[in-house]
Amino acid sequence: MISQRLTIIGVGLIGGSLARSLRDAGACGEVVGYGRDTGNLKLAVDLGVIDRFETDLRAAVFGADLVVLAVPLKAMDDIFAGLAGHLGRDTVVTDVGSAKARVVDAARRLGDAFTRFVPGHPIAGTEKTGVGAAISGLFERHYTILTPVDETEEGAVARVRRMWERVGAKVVSMDLEHHDRILADTSHLPHMLAFALVDYLARQDGEEPFRYAAGGFTDFTRIASSDPVMWRDICLANGPAIRGALKGYMDTLARIDRNLADGDGEALLKCFSDAKQRRDRFLSEREAAMGKAQNGVTTK
Amino acid sequence: MISQRLTIIGVGLIGGSLARSLRDAGACGEVVGYGRDTGNLKLAVDLGVIDRFETDLRAAVFGADLVVLAVPLKAMDDIFAGLAGHLGRDTVVTDVGSAKARVVDAARRLGDAFTRFVPGHPIAGTEKTGVGAAISGLFERHYTILTPVDETEEGAVARVRRMWERVGAKVVSMDLEHHDRILADTSHLPHMLAFALVDYLARQDGEEPFRYAAGGFTDFTRIASSDPVMWRDICLANGPAIRGALKGYMDTLARIDRNLADGDGEALLKCFSDAKQRRDRFLSEREAAMGKAQNGVTTK
């Protein structure tokens, strides 16, 4: 049993999927949900994702041995401040935010309990939001990255690691700055690019670009349908790393633009061939690692 | 009957899918394939895509009343030159290339037959290539854009329009420069962005960025698995329009970068919200237009 009483702060796609997955694994006792939207919390109870909910933060974590924060980054400041002094002495706290430096800064508000806070980030999700989209198995065969700091207690890290392993995740630990840079490259940058493409097209000839957009565009911009508030918060939390990724990417685009200006077919062909080869390899490695069937979980 | 004897120059994904679709519609008599790769042509016969093949261009078009060029853009110059003087006096020629100014320039090599050449572009495809991936129904409910010039005979345009309509396409006509700009925005630009993202990531920390890339990245870069030779040719054929699109897009990225530098959450939220709203509307319009089931044809 990972937890006798688990409190999920923010019962959306990720928090809800974690609760569902832990329950299906028989890894937790009571699951308490906390949030501001009682309609969503009632739905979570109806769906069997949580047992009950509280709208008072202290009541929500009372008696909990494990607390998972799955709220947007910006909301975490208030949550950490509200939790300070109200956690059991062995209660472990973790989160699922995708910009760890920012979260760790905020978590210092926990005071004494900061040593039992384990920064975490499951690399899984869909463009959908809300508990209605929560599914058991979302994290299976996906990486979860933990970024403990010097103060973090080893026992707390071990417990959070076990939690993720019970829902099938592959757990790795790394330095938080390294995490933030990797995520800027592989997740935050692609989201910026997708939002920017829709933004650019919308400023062209009215409806026409969208009318003739084909399947490639549909896939390319799927992530532009992600939650704008979450993405604003990620931008504000991981701005410098995202700007670094944007700069590197724009240098690449500038190189392609020069190749176009020069009519340099050889350079373009090499760029496209290398990219195709690398992407095809990525896909076959991914399929081997995830299993074909599981693959659908994140791509739908 | 659209054609008594149809010749497909280049029996790959598009040429093969057109042949299959026309046959299934009972819209053509004999289908002759032409290409350089006899292995591929034999496969096309085995798959029932074509009745027979020729590796001599003149033999391939002998007696054909309709000729469809579905070869990479760069190969078209030689094909047009080779066809000059060897087409029947009523034979109509069309193509499926995605950069029309370049194709029309090349088509002038047809000489007298240029007036019966109808530049065309079906907005459909997958990242797969080759006749093995050819499917009947690929063009159903998709746009096909025709870009006739002043010299183009109306009767030839009408005939090519009927051909595409028989395979279920929605046919529109527009000015060729307009076509090339729209395609640069909606197709060529996204492909550059996907190739560039894989290129950028491959120059980072070795394997790591790819290891942690999630589902969004997979979808985003699907089009980076497209045929590099085809894309080099499109770049060389439509360079100025693609550079125009790249410039507009990089201006958008630069704006997002400034918002990040300023920590301007309001501007970022507006950008992301507008993009999400526009993209969600695009998707629902697309699903309404295509029918859910049909949608799968281009997105897989």
C-alpha cells in the first residue's frame, strides 16, 4: 500500500489519472480530492476517481500521508503557503508540474515540511483537460522525472518513486535545471511552435489557409488545443529555458532560410534526410519501449 | 467514363491512389503506368493499381487520352520535354505537384500541347510513399485546386475537374501565385518547422531529448518523416513563397520571445487562447466537412 489516505490537490487530467491508476493497482486507501470547482469535484466522486472532496485545504490534507499537487503552476504558491504547518510529520508531498525550478522555489513556503517535498514530473498527458478525460494507465511505460534537491529526504524520494512505479512509470532522477532545459526543448518549445503557427495563419487571408490545411497541419497543431492558462503558467515559470530553446530553434530556421535563398538543394536534402532518419528511429524506439497498443494513450 | 486509356506517370502514393480511386469508380478503361523503377511498376500491376506498364515514355502515352504526372517536381522538366510532340491531339495532361508556378514553367516545354495541360494539386496525402501505400478514397471530400493559366483550354479544365469530382474531391480553381502562397503557409511551412525541430533536437544532448519526448512531439514531427527528396524539390520550386511564410512565422516567434522576456502573461494567454479557439474551430469544421470516419485517411 503506497498510501492509506491520499490527497489529490487539483483533480484534473493528471491528478485524476494518477488517482484512478493507484486505485486500480490497489495501492491506496481513501482518496480525498481538493479543488475550487465543486462541480468538477462532484464529477470526480461520481466517476469513482476520488472517495470524497473538501474545499478547505486544511481539511483536505488532514490525516493524509501523501499529498499530490496537480494544479497549474501559478496556483502552487498559495497551496504551498496554505499547507505550511498543517501537514502530518511524516506526510510526503509531491507535484506534477513541468517547470521544476519554479515549483521548488514555491515549495520552500512549506517551511519544515520542505524536506519531505519531492518535485516530480510525469511525462504524459493529452491535449484534453479535466477529470472527465482522466484514465487509468496514462503513466504506464512513460517516464516520470524526479528532481530532488539537497534538502530532500531520501525516504520521501523513495516513497514517491514507489508510487510512480506502481502505476507503471519508468522513474528517473535528475538535476532540476537539467530537467527544465530538456522539457523546454521537447515539450515547451513544440507547444510554442504550434501556438505560433495557428497565430501566424490566423493573421493571413481570413478563412482560406485553414480551409486548405491538410492532415499534416491537423497533427502538427494538435497541441495548440492545449489549456492556454496552463501554458501561460509554464511560460512564466520556465521563461529563460524556453527562450534558450526558441533561440536555438530560430537559428535552425534561419539556416534553412539561407539554404532556400541560395537554392542549396544539397543542404536542404541533408537536413530533411537526417531529420527523417532521426524521427523514424525515434518512432521505432518509442514503439518498442511503449508497446504499440499503449502508444495510443498519449497520442489520442 | 473519364478516360479510355489513362497513363499515370509516376505510380506512387498519389498516382497510385488516383488510379485506384478512378478504377473503383468505374471511371476509366485501361490504366498504363510509367516510371523508372520496374520493381515498383510490377508491384503496381500485382496490386491491381495499373493494367500494364511501360518504361519508355512515348510508348507509355501512346493512345492515352488522359495523362497524369505524379512525379517529384524536379523530374517534371524531363517528362514534359519528353512528351512534346508525342501526345494525341485531344490528349489532356494534368499533374499533382504542390508548387504550381514551377510546374507551369516546366509545362511550357510541351509546346502546342501546353494549352491542354491543366495544373492541378490534390490537397491529400500521408507521410507514406510508394504504391504500396496507395488507397482508394484518398481524395474523397478533400480539396483539389486547379490553377489554369490564360492559355489553358476550357474543355481540358472541365475534363480534369470531372476526373477529380469522380473520386470525390471538392474542386476549386485559383490563380497559381495565390495557390503557391496558400500552400507555403499551410503545408510547406509546417514541414519546414517539423524538419527544423528534429534537426534542432538532434544537435542537443545526444539521445536524451528524444527519450523524454512525449506524444505531442510525436504528432508534431510526423511530417518530418516525409520524403526528403520530394521536400527538397518543393523547396527549390516554391522557395520565395516559403521564405515569405518563414519570415512571417519567425516574426510571430520573435513576438512570443519578447513576451517571455517581459514576463507578459496577459499577452501570452491571449495568444494561446486565440490559437486554441481557432484550432478547435478548425477541427470541428474539418470534422463536419470530412465526416469523422474519412478523417482517418489523412491523419494516419
